Amino acid sequence: MLEYAKVILPKVSFSKKLFRKELYKCINWVGQEQVHELYSWCHENFNEMYPDILAEAFADIAA
């Protein structure tokens, strides 16, 4: 599911609302074993565009 997230999130990154919605779905789909990898990938690719959404979505995971 991580690879699916890497395909979907760039495609919806034009819309803040849609990006947030899809990011939360992806976090639930990948499961605990891959969530840190998704976190790292999202920060590499979207931190400049949506730092507030990433901080909100990964608040419990980043710690």
C-alpha cells in the first residue's frame, strides 16, 4: 500500500483539501510497519507545500 500512496498523493497535491483526505486514508492503509517510511517520504516530497497538514496527520507518529 505504500507504493499506492506514492502514486496517489502526488496526483492530488494540487488540492489541499483532497491531499489531506487522501493522506489520512494512506496512513490508515499502510499500517504501523510502514507508517514511518510514509512519514519520511511525505516530508521529503510535500513538506514545503503542506507542512501544516503533515504535522497534523503525523502528530502521533513523529514522536
